[in-house]
Amino acid sequence: MAHNRTTSAKSIVANLQRAPRLSELHPIAARFVYSVRLMALHERAGRDPVPELSSRLGSVDVAAKSLALAKTIMRCWPENIHVSRFCCGLISHDEVTIGGIVSSAVHRDYDAFVHCTHGLIRPDRAPALWEGCNDLVIAELSAG
């Protein structure tokens, strides 16, 4: 019995030490995380991200919904969002959560969304975040 607990604890620690990768996210969630990184890059440079977002995402509507969702996330998040470098295949803990909430919208799984945001955002902010995720997913599916 003690061996099983030790093995389980080692497995949990190993999983926590493993850096999550962008490629592990749902494709729509990964595109959004990539978009957030692009927005952060443009913000640091003092430039408007919409033209490049539209070009890279292939849709003005997807770019607009991505920007709107990013702004909603910034209003809901309890602190500054940490994103990895633009070219990095690894994702930050914030990006893991953001990927999770977008993936939950792709799968129309509100319970998964609540699980991702539980203890992170105030419950009164959840509806706007859920709606923004759904708007992005609809725009992505309509553009494809």
C-alpha cells in the first residue's frame, strides 16, 4: 500500500514538473493563446494588433473576437496575465488556464469552464468570460 502512495506521489510531482506544451491544447485554444502572445508583443511595441491578427488568423471577425476575449480576460483575471515568449512551444500556467476555458467552450462544457476558473475569478465575472469564449469559438467555426 505504501508503495502505491509513493508511486502516485512521484507521478504527481513528475506531472507538475513537466512543462505543458502549446501543441497539447485544442487547436482553437492554441490559436487563441498564440493570439494573446501576439497582442502582448504589439502592446509592448505600442502598435495595433488587429491588422496582423486578421492576417494570421485569416478573419477580421476572429481577430475582433480574440481581442474582445483578451480584454475580458484582463478584466476578470486577478493579476497580470503571464504569457510565454511568442515563439515558445511551452505555455505558462495562465496560458494553460486560458486554453482550458476556451477548450471548454469548444466542447460546450460549462462544468469544465467552472472547474478551470474556480477560485481564480469572481463568480460574477464568469458569465462574461464564458460568453466571450463562446463568441470566439463561433467565429472560429464560422471562418473555417
